[in-house]
Amino acid sequence: MQLALQIVLIVSSILLVLLILLHRGRGGGLSSLFGGGVQSSLSGSSVVEKNLDRMTLFVAAIWVIAIIGTGLLLKVGA
């Protein structure tokens, strides 16, 4: 069980990093440092962005559950 949770944790971590990097920068943070500052100002968010937000939240929830499960297994096993 611990091995399965660790695999889920690694896969969800990689997916979470990739999904976060796919988001469009909204402010003058690091995204504008690398040329993201010149963007067209489109009002509202598209369906793709909403789905990307949902997928990111779903993967983040899986990541949190895997972290808690791994912590509980380590605590019980010790």
C-alpha cells in the first residue's frame, strides 16, 4: 500500500508541476520576466482555462490525499 501511495504521489507531483506551468501568468511576476508581459488583454477566461483550473485542483486534491495517506502509513508503521 505504501508503494502504491508513493507512486501516486510521484505521478501527481509531476502532473501538478506541469499543470501549474501551463497556466497563463496574470501579473507582473516571473512570467513577465521571461517575455510574458506583452500579452493581449482578453476579458474573461476561456473554457480551456477553466478546465485547466479544474484539472489542477483535482490533481492537487489527489496529491494532498497521497501525502496524508503516506504520512499516516509511516506513523502507524513506526
